[in-house]
Amino acid sequence: MDLETRAKQISTTTWTIPIFNQLLKTRIIACGDGYGNSNRRHTVVEVPDTPFQLKVSFFGNSVIQICYLTSISCFMKWSLNFRLDPISSNVPMKDFMICQGNTWQCCMRSKIGFDLNKYTTEPLHLSFKLMVSHAAKTAVCSNIPLPYIQLSEDLGNFLTDDSFSDVTMKSGEGIEFRAHKTVLAARSKVLRAHFEHNTKESITNVVETPWETEVLRDVLTFVYTDKAPRVKDAPDKLLIAADYYQLDRLKSLCAEALNNRLTVENAVDTLQLAELYSLSSLRLSTLNYIQNDRLKLVKQTRGWKNIQSVQFIQRIYDFIFADQIDKSDILAAALKEIE
């Protein structure tokens, strides 16, 4: 066999088996292939300076299967050219995929239309191109099962266990939650400021808030676990608290919840929230919602009738009618809505 390998990151390998049908005379290995064939003969070769091995298997006298194996899990793609005169086949380069280490992967399986025993002179040519990505950062599979990741759950348990708490968060209704300054300060610059300076909160270790009890509970749940399981209950109220404490991810979760419950009745209120709290994606999706043949319905809602800003209506009209009427006409239309 002739084996030529070039490069380590991209390995191009040519494998020539001169008298391949001699393999058909070797001892049969009783091993099923999943296709109803149980008698297999094969040969294996290592690719120098790489973690790869190649294998050609013969089932009966007319079925060939070609496989590769890598000793380490990696992110890779491959291509294969197969030639056995007068037959040739090409398997083009696939997309990058995660390859499990120490597991044979099938490249090609072909049923030859003649008895391989009859071929004694023609060699079998196999050309592989194996490309391993070292730049791609991906979690590859492992044969060792990993424990369940429960960091957020463990931190969340601190909300109900006040053994090591050192500060109290109090809702506008007077309900108290015991918390931990280090966690609060790490998650929110606003809360950090309460404890960094000579403030009332740093002296009394009590932070009084204007939030409803459930809103404060949801804020603390997010601070400790990075999750907001009840965000759908009152995303508008939670959004205000998230903005106050500069919790950008929580703001995004609130924006998503607001977008999912968008209706004709609440479209104006949602758009006002989006503009007030700089939620550009929510603003765009709300304007698109209004634009899609719903403007007449939206103009009949209480939210529209309570609009006091000409500029707000003008921005809506600018988006909907930008390609249809002049700017001056848009302003005139907005002014008419306020009259």
C-alpha cells in the first residue's frame, strides 16, 4: 500500500490497494454492518502525523464500505474520491461537523455491479481530504457523561436560605427579601453603587424599593439565576425595574414577552415602552405590526386616543407612509390626530 500525507491541519491522503481482492481470501470476521450483511473482511491503515485511521471493508464479494476514525473528538469535514476501473465515485466535501473520538464513521458504502473475485489486476484508489478546524471553538462529544449543570439553581437557593445574607431588599409593599451584597453588586452597577459609598443602604443594610412584591421577586430571581420564569405575567412592570437596575438581558426578555403578546389594543402602549426604554427591535416589530393593515383598528383604541405627542404620531406615520406622502403632509396628518 502507498500512503502519502501532507499537512497536519488539512491532510490529503492517497491510499492504493494494488491487489485488493486478496483481502477476499482472508479470514471472515463475523460482524454485522446494519444492512443485513454479517460476513466482513477489512483492512485498516493509519494516516501518519494525524489522529486518523482509514478502513476498507468488504461484505460478500460485491459490497465495499469505507470508514475513518479519529483518536480524539474534533470539528472536521472530509471528501473522498473512489476509483476502481472502470468505476469511479466522488463524495464532495461536507460541512464541518463534530466527530466523536474512537468511533468509526462511514464515508461511503457502495454495491459494485460485478463480482470482486474476478478482478485480480486493477488496483483500488482512494483519495481522502480530511480537514480539522482548530479555530472553531465548539463543545465536542465525550464518552464520559457530564454532571448536570446546576450553578443557577444553587445560587437561586440563596434566595430562600438567609444563612449568609447581609442585606435586605424591601418591596414597596413592605415585603422583605434577604440577599447578598456580593451577588447584587456583581450583577447590577446600580446596586453596587448602593454599597460602595456612604449611603443609607450601606449603613442600614436595607434597600427600599418602589417595586411591587412580585416584580422585586422576579428581579432577584433573575439576578441570582439569570432566568425570568414569570416574565410573561407583567413584562411591562418588570421592564421598568430591569431598566432601573441596568439589567440589559432582563430588558431583552421583557421585550420578547411584550412582542409575543402584541395586539391591536396594546400596540400603542407597547410602542411607547419600546421608545422610552430604547428597545429598537421591539419598536420595529410593533411598527411593522401596525403597518400590516391594522392602522385603522389601532386608531380606534383607547391607547391611540390618549396620545398627547404630535411627534409620536408623526414617527408612526413616517414609518408607514414614508414612500407615499411628503414630510409636510405627514406632519399635517399628525397634527390633525391631536386636535
